[in-house]
Amino acid sequence: MARLIRRGRIENPPSPEPGQVLRLEPGDDPAAVADRLGAAARVEVHFPSFTDGRGYSIARLLRERHGYRGEVRAVGDVQRAR
């Protein structure tokens, strides 16, 4: 389930307030939060391990299918590209 991060605490409110962060886990469906994307300051996509590529699919769906143009940030076990 998508979670909202508010000042270091992770919560599960019904919808984010403007300027807040929406976090998606690898098993989350971006379609489930599509109606809340406009209110999010950014979307964080969690990578539990650097070999788990599901986050890339989530980011692509956010952009291409749901038209999200805000910041998408990879969090978790992510390695920087060289």
C-alpha cells in the first residue's frame, strides 16, 4: 500500500496534503494512487535491494500511463550510475 511520509513518520492517510511525499513499495500498483498524484510534492519509489527492478516499472507507469510530471525519487538500496 502506498504510504505517506510526514516529518519522519510513515502514515497511511486517505490522501496526501499538498507538499507531502507519496511512497510506493515494489508491490504497489500506481493506478491505486493515480487520483492523489496531483497533490504530492514528490513520489518516492522504494528499492528493497539493488537487484529488484520493479521500481523502474513503477516510475515508468507513473510517467507514461498516469502522466505524473513531478519529482520521482528512488529510495532504499539504490546504486548511483557511473
